[in-house]
Amino acid sequence: MPSSALSTRAENTSRHLPKWAGSFGPQIVAGLVVGVILGLVARSLPAAADGNENWLVGTVHTIGMSYVKLLTVAVIPLVFTAIVSSIANLREVANAARLAVQTLLWFAITAFIAVVIGIVVGLLTQPGAHTTVSGEGKEPATTGSWWAFVTGLVPSNFLGLGAKTTVTEGVASTSLSFNVLQLLVVAAAIGIAALKVGAKAEPFLQFNASLLAIVQKVLWWIIRLAPIGTAALIANAVATYGWDAIGSLGWFTAAVYIGLALVFFVVYPVLIRAHGLSVRAFYSGVWPATQLGFVSRSSIGTLPLTERVTERNLGVPREYASFAVPLGATTKMDGCAAVYPAIAAIFVAEFYGVPLSVTDYLLIVVVSVIGSAATAGTTGATVMLTLTLSTLGLPLAGVGLLLAVEPIVDMGRTAVNVTGQALVPTIVAKREGILDEARYNAERTGDPFQDDDAVAAS
């Protein structure tokens, strides 16, 4: 059949489909609704005969984690090729160093505001005084340290890969992981070296640009599966955690979400308006990444989508977004590294009856503003909290007291993290006069971003 006939048939078919069927945004909302329903159904089903999770819980868990893995797989080639390409493109940008400094400065400013809010909310709610949790906290297996940050900067291999072997019932299995901070260091070094080499490096830079285009095309296919991944992830969360886990830590959970809500609904909009930008346009643009961060609980897993919406929806230049967003995914965490450790530290101090002085609160601020870098590569609220507690001299066993609600609060924390990782590049781009405001203010048509081919055609 001629290609023209196929095209005509596709167009006729699309006209008979409901509008939402071809629109990404409504599909995401539908995925959330379906996920909640599936999660409630899964909770009502009996456990399997062997005592394990029922078939529906197992199914949504497998689908959801598989989708996160697909996104995570795209992180290494995306970050490497994008960083090399961005450095090559930054040679045409006169203020590249200024952009980097401004980015780090705004990371610190927003972290400072977030941690102050966390301290105020913690002092007002006193979460440690309104709990019936037992005092049998467990020492965390992983802790944060400043030395770990320094040593973590040194790549252990070309792509910062690591391997871990575990033995379960006599069967050994090996899993690979990667350190995004080390990957950034390697990619930046190669990009800078390519610039220094000059004309001889042009074939490599052209190959890298081609590879980046291919990776982005594959990533586009993965992102189109987001409604299915969203439904599975939220269903697994509802089925696994529900609200039963809150129990005696309900006051603490509420305090954390109050702090996160103040940052998300007050601080970010104020900063957006202060720079003359539309709040509605920002949130409609960043929404796909925010919601995926909420259900996946992974800033790294959401990184490819965060970078894409920052560039395509918010109008941040690709050469800058490909640098700022991966950096933010490892060192910019207003939820995990600012609001949460501040409230959690106050909870632990109140629980163990340890009074905190003004100096202690100042230490919380200092650790939150610059301490997230010390957990880069092993990012996570638990590591950040151990760094805060150890700095204040509080019992690390306090971390174990909060594990029951960790998955529930982590959803909100990650959503705020991801949103902040898109906010700072947008603000910096606006301040430096390189933001594409026409794209930023463009009407959303249901698709949060166009495919590469559609953009090229326009």
C-alpha cells in the first residue's frame, strides 16, 4: 500500500478517536486515576497462597519498576552525550562561566529558603512531641559524610559504574549502579578536552551529536509509555503503603507535607512571578516531570523527562539545560536535603529529649545548603538525614524511627526536588536573557512537548 494511503488512513482514524486519546496530559491524569483504582482493588484482594503479595500487586510492581528502569537506562547515554554536546555548544556562549555560577547560587538560595521553612514548620508542629512510635530505631546502613563527597568526585571507571553482588538462599546475583556525579566529571573532562584538541575533535563531536539525537529519539518512545508507568507506579504505592503505615507518625508526616506544600505552592510561585514569568505556564510545563517524580520517587529516574520538559516546555536552551538539570538531579533537592532533614532533626531531638540551640539550627541551615553535595551520587533523604544528625550529635538510631513513613513522604519530597531542578535553570535563563519566552508561554495542547520531528518541521 502506498505511504500516502497509509498516512490518509491514519489521519482518518485519528479524527474518530476521542480528543483525550491522542493527548498526553489527559492520558497522564487517566493513568493516575486508573492507578488509584487498581491500587484499591489490589489491597482488597487476598494474599497469595504462599503468603506473598497477590498477583495484582506483583503485576503493577513489576510494570512500574520496569518503566523506571527504562528511564534509568537512558540516563547514562543521555547525560554523557548531552554534557559533551553542551560544552561544545557553550563555546558559542560568552557567559558560560557566569551561567554555572548563577546556577549554583540559585541552588543555594532556594535550599536556604526551603530549610528555613522546614525549621519553622518543625518548631511550630513539634512532631517529636506528638508521636507514639517506639524508641527502637535501627542504625542506618549508609551514612553521609563530607569525605564521601570528595572521594566520590573521583571516577572509579569510565562511566562511574559500580557493581554489587548479593547472595540470597545460596544464589548470587550482581547488579550494576552508576554515580551521576562521576559521570558528570568524566563527560565534562572529555568535552573540555575535545574543545582543546580543536579541529581534530570535530568528527567526534559530530558523532556525539548524532548519538545524542538517537538517544533522545529512544527516550521519546520511552516517555510515551508514561501513562502506563504512572498507572502501575501509583497502583503499587496505594496497594503497598496505603495510609496504614502513617499510624503513630501522622503528625510528622503532616509536618513534612506542610513544609513541602509551602515550598511548592508559595516559594516557587513567588520566585517565578518575581522574574516576570507566568506561574501557570511554569507548572503546566513542568507537570509531567513533577508527577513522574511523585509516583516513581526517583530524581535520577525522572532526570530524562525533567531535562526534556525544561528545554521543550520551559524554553531553556538545550546547551544550558543539559548541564544544569543533571547537576540539579544530584545536588538540588529542596525536599530531601532541606525541608525533610530540618523537620526530621527536630523530631529526633524532641524524641530523645535533646534541646537544640540557635547554633544547632544554624548548623541545620549550613548542612542543608551545602550538604546535599556531600550526598551526591548516593542521593537520598536517609543519607542526607544521617549527615545532619551526625553534625548535630544526635543519635543516628533516630533514622530508624521514621522508616515506616519513608515511602509516603518520599513521594512528596521527590516531586518538590524535580520541580526545583527545572525551576532554577528557568530562572537563570530568564535572568541571563536566554530564555525562549515564546516557548515558555506557548499554549499547552495536551502534549507536554513535541517530538523532535515535529519541532524540526515547525
